Amino acid sequence: MRQKAFLDSLVFGVILLSFFGASQMSSARGEEKVLVAYGGHSESVAHMWVGIEKGLFKKYAVDVGMLQVRSGPLIMATLASGSVHVIWTAPSSVLSAVSGGLKLSCVASTTNNLPRELVVQKEIKSFDELRGKVFGVQSLGGGLWLQTMVVLEKLGIDPDGYQLRMRVIGDIPTVTQALMSGNVDAAVLPYSFGDMAKRAGLHSLGGQLVVPLQSNMLCSSRDLIAKSPDLVARLIQGMIEAVVLIHDPSHKEDVKEILKRNLRFSKPEDAEASYKLLRTMNTLDVGPNTEGWRTIQRIVSRVNPKVRQVNLEEVLNPRLVQNLEASGFVAEMRKKLVQ
């Protein structure tokens, strides 16, 4: 275990050094480097890949790099250590970190809809047969756990009443593999990964759902937001342009290729399903949704009662998006948006 921890730290350090080693070259081009940590490897982060690969962040003089971190607590530790500037993470992880004393400010989200389905082993034929079953998640209280709880609530399933068990497996691709190999009984998956599982003989209960939810947010320390609002605003602009491109049919094949490469899809139909999912998830209503966060706060307090005491007004910072709205930038992007 110690050797593995040492190797993990060594690899993490090499990644950081490789990113920051080119800082002088970046400065010479007039671009500011921003390293963004994220957890779940799925369509929830795909707009960032699109923005990077299509040069949309560089249009605003921001050179963005992405660093996958295994869980919400590790993302927060990475931010607190100063190893990354910004995080793209689940509200549940934010609330737990803030309840523990971390001062965070969350400014924008492009992922405002959650297209998911409950996929189960073939012998499970009804909701009632879910009782006592094992669900795969990435971490307790993390993003995939939150999505699972939200979908179960939508379907009228009480996790405690059904005595459901949550098993920590990994991110969505890893959970999908665990489900297909029979290591868990059920999982809440994006349609694209759900299709893979169904081709392997599994099936869904309740069909394909779209639940309104800001499933991830762009956040940073309150100090960075206060000191560098222009930098963060430019990052948001790049994200918004990525959403516009995702919805533009003329870029469909480019976006599908980005999804195929990053999510390691081997079948064209998986990339197609992923593309449709991405268009459903991403909107230009990017400001923090306070009422939605209240629902999330209620759900997360089941596993962390301290979350009830978090003042959402201190966490959610709508000013940067409001400024972009007032400047006319968002209105101009809405004109370009193809539904």
C-alpha cells in the first residue's frame, strides 16, 4: 500500500511538473495557464475537452489543462494545496468540503440536465426486486452517488427503505464494467454507457430520464475568484463557446471524434449516443441555480449532517455570469445556439 501511494504521488507530481514546466512559453504567448481538476470521466466534462481541442479557451487567452483526480475529497485536497487553480466538480463534494471549513466559490455550470437511466442485472424485473441490492458509485457523497440518489428519488425509491447498499467502485466507465461483470447489481448511468450495458444483456428500469440538475460546477477558492475575476470570466466564456459548438450540427463529427477518443468508445453507435447525450446536458443557463442546490443540500445531508449548516449564498457566486449577461456576451452566444 505504501509503495502504491508513493507511485501515485510520483505520477501526480510528474503530471503537475509537465503542466507547469511550460509556463514561461505560455506567458510569452500572452496566455494564462489554468489547470482544472475533475473526477468523473464521462460526458459531464466533455465540453472542456471540446473547448481545449477546438482552441476555444485560447481564444480568450487561457491555456487549459485537465487533471483527473479519483474522488471529490482528493479534488478538494488538490485545490487546497495550490496544485490546481480551478475544479470542475459535483455540488455534493463542494458542500461537504465547505462544511469542513474550505472556502470555495462556485461560479458557473453548463451541465444543467442529467440524462440518466437505472441499469440493472437481467434477473431484476421490478423496482421491488431492488431491495437489498448493491449499487456502484465512485465515492460516498460524490458526484455519481449524488446522481444515483437524485434518480432514485425521481423514481420514488427510498434508498433507506429499500436497504440499498452503495459500493465504491470508480468512475462511470469503471462502474459500467463492474455492472457488466456482475460485481454490482445496479447503477445509474448516462445513456451512452447504459447502451453498452444493455448490449451485454442488462436492462433498465424506469426508462431514460432527464432530471434537471447542475451536476457539476466550476469552482475555486474564494481568494482566487476575488483576485482574478477576469481570468475566471474568460474561462467561462470558453465554456460557453464550447456549448455553442456542441450544438452546432456542422461540428458533429468533430465532437463525436473527441468523445470517442477521450471515452475510448470502440463502436460508432456509442459515440453517436454520447453526442446526443452531450447536447441534452449542456445549456447556456450557466449561472448557479440556488434552488437546485437546496435540493442537493437536503440529499447530501443524509450522509453528512454538517452540510445543512452551509450558507449557499456564501458558496454560490453569480456575479461573473451576471457580468457576462450584462455585457451582451451571453445574448450573442444564444443567437448562435442551434437547438
